[in-house]
Amino acid sequence: GAVVSQHPSWVICKSGTSVKIECRSLDFQATTMFWYRQFPKQSLMLMATSNEGSKATYEQGVEKDKFLINHASLTLSTLTVTSAHPEDSSFYICSARDYSLTDEQYFGPGTRLTVT
Amino acid sequence: AQKVTQAQTEISVVEKEDVTLDCVYETRDTTYYLFWYKQPPSGELVFLIRRNSFDEQNEISGRYSWNFQKSTSSFNFTITASQVVDSAVYFCALSEVNFGNEKLTFGTGTRLTIIP
């Protein structure tokens, strides 16, 4: 079946540094990937929609200069949290669309970011 | 605007009991998808079901069943003969049909604990 991976699965960084999270579709091509954020014991909130070869579309209230998204290939999207602060600590989950099959969204296992 | 309400924040039942998780949604679209996902403690989202708004037939999959009532905008999920492995957070979600950019709107989730 369709598999989406994320790397790293968890990361701890110091305040002010930048962190890059990768999302890969392992056995299918994903023209669209989505990035979600989940705070502890809360729901998933869509941050942005990433389309291969074009700029990401950010949801209202999400700072595009802080959360840089690059979708340079059909199997890889990256989310870079720039100048991270403790309030950015969260669980980041990506999903990828597989239009060649069922157009389902397949979710990655998530990346837990802790900013100290 | 789309909205998904899961009024039950937490539910605890004794193993082998049946349990129903409620989901009520709001949308102005006439065509949409409804989903249920399971999120165990590991964090990874597990897809359970997708239902098209035109298909109001109830569905059964093993111990799981879903009741879609368009008249009341509800998409409830029942687990029969619950097991400890069913303990997780369950999310109901709604997606518009916007070819290429179907964004998921998640409910706040219901934390289900099965007591052995």
C-alpha cells in the first residue's frame, strides 16, 4: 500500500535555530502534500497545502516566512521551521495524495518537535 | 466554512462493551467526503473509512460500523465488543471535493479508553 515517511520522527532544538522536516511518499507520486500541526491533546490543524513545482498555499494565521515549505519533487516535501521558539513545539504530520490510485490522503507517522 | 463536532471528549468503557462515537458536521457543499481516523499513542493516524456524501448506506467492517445520516448531518462510529487495542483517539473529518486540493477539517477527537 501507499506509504508516507517523515524524518526525523522526533527532534529537539534550541530556541532560535531552524529545523527541517522531510515528508516522502515511498511508493507513489504525490503532486499534493499537506502539512498539519497537532498540539498536545488537540486536533490536527491544516497549516498549508503543498503542490509540486509551485508555491505552497498557507492557511489563515500560519506565517509563511516562519514555516517554509518546499515541494521540489513528486515524492518529497519539506517543512522548515525557521527561528524556532518554544511555542512551535508540536507534533507535525504530513499527508500525501495519490491521484493515480484512489486519490486518498496517506498520512506520515509524524514528527515531534520540541524547542527548548 | 466547514466544521466537525465531536462532543464526546473522553469515553471509557469496559472491554467487550459496545461504544458509539458521535460526529456531527457542517458544510455548505453538496458533495463532500467524511472520514474516521484512529490515532493510537504512537501518534500515527490510521485511516478507517471514507464516505462520499451521496452514499448514505451504513457500512460494517468487522467490529466497526458507521451510520451516516445526512438528514441530521451525522456520521457516527460504533465499535462492537470493544477490545483494549481499540484504546486510542478517534477523529472524524470532513473534506470538500475540490479536485486537486481536498483539505481535511478534523473534529477535536474522542479519546476512547477500553478498560480490561
